[in-house]
Amino acid sequence: MKKNKDEQYLCTATSMVNVVVCDQISTNDGRHHCRAMVQRNSHGCDGITSPVKRQSCLMAVRDKQRAANWAIR
């Protein structure tokens, strides 16, 4: 069970691979993070204002990209 609605929306968006669900997230940084996770590229992380959250976003996208590459091989 996720702590709050924003985490639930992020989980739903990534599992459905649907960026539209990201628009339900309450914070601007959260929406950018969600879009980056769904699209699996770091461009969404560029819109995040907090340096700590931006770095976290970049690391999460990197991990998703690595997982996708290893699943193919």
C-alpha cells in the first residue's frame, strides 16, 4: 500500500505506461518525475526544481533503463 495519492498515481502510471495519469499528481516536481519514469528517459527530470529530487529522478530512470536492457539480453 502506498503512503499517499501521489505515490499511488506514480505506481499506476508506471504500471500502465500511461503518462496521462501523471497529471493527477499534486506537485509540479512529482509530475515531471512521473513522466520521466513512464517514458524511461531523463528529459522529464530536467523540469524538477529541487536538486535532490532531480538527482533521485535521474537515478531512478537510469535503473529502469538498465533493467530494460538486461531484460532484452
